[in-house]
Amino acid sequence: MTISGFQLLRLTCYGVLSVLISGVVESPAFAGMAGSGEGGAGDGSVYYTFKNSGDLEGGGVAVVNVDPGTGEIISQEVVGQQRLFMRPHKLKLSTSGRFLLATSQHAGINNLLLADLEAGTHQFLSVDRIPDDIGTWDDYFVVGAEERMAYIIDAATGKISHRWNGTHQLRPDGRRIEYVATTSDGVAWTSWQKDSASGNSKGSRVVTIDIVTGKTLGDLQLPRSMPQLHLADGKERGPNPEIIIPSRRTNTLLLSMDLYGGVAMADLDAAKDGAWKDLTYESVAVDESWGTAFPDRAVLCPSGGNDFVLMANAGADGGVSWIDLIARKVVQRIQTPPGLAAPVVVSGGRYIVSPVAGKTKKRSFGRLVESRNPLKELYVFEVVGSSGNPRLESRSVPLPVKVDLVSPLSPASNDLVLLTAGDEILTLKSASGELVDRKPAVGEIFRITTR
């Protein structure tokens, strides 16, 4: 169903799909649209979760199709939507690109939307806890949820294959999964950030799960070596890991540490076996201080035989760090505003780009205070120097509006990106900031993903 009139599409699709509570639904417009694999060359299709407004309730998933060579927005199509999908949130494509899973942040019924993009069908699944982050391996999805739960979905069968319960698996008990990453050997890496308010359920740990069997492989608790940074709030009493970046070719596991304002790095193979080896902490603050940076967004950037990570801070002083995973140290620190959105790599690795979404965190009278101050700016980091010793040169490109999210369109071949601003979609050439196209979205956009 291609958009020829924005409101007409919303009304037509909603009228067809809102009456469906469960079961597989045909979406003829999507037949044969499976992707080419994780991190593929990009075909100009970007998927997003959206919420309806006005008289239309609920939300769903849509795709915007863009010419990957010119940046022209060609069409938009609804993958699936429903009244009960009331708090649309995160989404991810399977490794093969055939399946898509999206979450709605409510508990009980129809809070997962699973689409088979090749067959042109979708269905709603239900889990009893509020789902949040998603990891993917092969045609499986791993969904972290509230109250110590993880759900493993076998997309090929359309069923939940395992309901992993941290209450039974962990000692001491955990609070909730914050982030899910996966490795090609079928392991899900989950970060547990905060403690419970009472302190009885412990965060500051990484738990690994076998995706096929649903068995717990390891439970690694991070040293709480900087008690001077802990807060009176019982939840904030450890390094509080969030982002997980496993690099198999450098044998490095990197974790962002929210409360300590740094990253932890250790041997990946030992961590998989349930032990820390060569564990180190590094500050990511521009001034190298501890407890102020609040690292919040990151991207992995291969270079030669090495992997680098660009880590962006949400602390009031902002800044990004460029981390060498073989050396396991920050090799460059650059001043930027706080709260860059999740960065993306374009032009075959020449540029890393991120809008200033403006999320800001700071300590205030023994607690954390969060605010948002988005700017009409896109930060462009050009990778220069040799592949063995790459460095970053940064500049700011003005934007016509304040932007939330960014996605590449053809990352291997050009610098075209898609940006979202509330219920609007823009495409532009990131190196120059030249606006190419601008169209309304199906609804208010929450998250985006691409093949």
C-alpha cells in the first residue's frame, strides 16, 4: 500500500488492520522485500515505529522507500498497525533481513509485532512483561523486558521459543535487562544496569544466554571500585553498564559505564566463559574525569585489522571519544554538545554522522537529572590517516529543523542519510548538509532501523 495521500493511507490502513487482534495478517505490498543481511550495502528502505495521533489510536511499523542514489523519497508503506499496539518503541531486522520485530512498551497483549517481509505477512505476539531492547541472531530475536525477563522469538516459526526468567537464573537476583547484543556464535549478551531501590536485586553485571537453548552461560558482575561516585539513590551504586559492543576479531568486550562515566574493556572469549580477564576501566570524558560523561550512544567502526568505537556522551560537558579496541584505550577526545544521537557510518567508512538530539544528564544534590536540548546541527566526523592509525576531524553542519534520529541509505557508496524530526522525514547529503527531500511520516516516529 503506497502513499499517494498521507491522511488517506493512515485512514485506509487503520481501517483494515485495527479490527485484527491476533493471527497472521497479509501485507501484500511487502511480498519479496526481504533484506540482504545485517549491515548490508543498503537499499534505501528504512523502517520505523510510529504512533497515530488525533482520532487514530495505537501505532505500528512503516517503511519509507528512498532512492539510495539520489535521496528522493519514493513512497511509504505500513507494515502493520493496531489499536492495542499503543506504545510503539524499538524495532530490529533479523540477520537475514527477512523478519522484523518491533516492541510496544506495555504489558499483556499484542506488545510485539513480528513481520515476515518476504512473505508480506505480519502478526502480533503477547508477552506478560513490558518489552524493551532487542537483539538479533540468525532468524531469532532476543527481547529484554521488565522484571528480569527475556523472551527469545523464533521468527521462522512465529513463536516464542524461550521465556528466560532472571528470578530463577541469577544469584543474587537482578533488576532488569537494559541492553541486548549478540555475537555470531549464537550468544546473547545482556547488560543489567541499575540495582533495585532496596539494593537486594543487583545490576552492574553482564549475563550471557545461549539463544538456541535459552540456557544461561555466564553472569559477570563488574567491580564497584569507585564508591565515591555512587549516589544515595539505591539504584545508582555501581558502574551501571549499558551499551555492549563485542568485537570478535580484537577479542574485546566493551561496555559503557553510565554512572562511572567511562567504558570497561576485557577479553571477549573469557567473558563468554564466565570470567573477567584483563578487565580495565577508561574514562570517556573530554577532561578525563570520572563520573561526569554519562556515555550514551556508540557505533563500531572497523579499520584495517582493528575495530574502533565512537562513544558519545550525554553529560553536560558533552564530547565524544575514539576508542582503539586492540590497544583498549581512548586515543582521541573531541568536544561536542551533549546528547548526540546514535551515530551511523557512511561513504564506505569515510564519515561518521550524528544529529544533536540533546539528551543531557548531570548530578544534582545526590541524584541524576535528565533534560533535552536538541540543536539544529548534524555532527560529521571524517576519518583521516592510515587504516592502522585513523583519526577524526569533526565539523558541524546546520540543519533546517531539530532532528531525533539518523539512518544511512547507501552506506557503502555515498553519504546520503535519512533524518527524523517528530512526524517528519528528511534526506540530505551529510558531508555538505544539502537537503534533498522532505515528507510527512505516517505518524510520530519513535525508532528507526535499516538493512
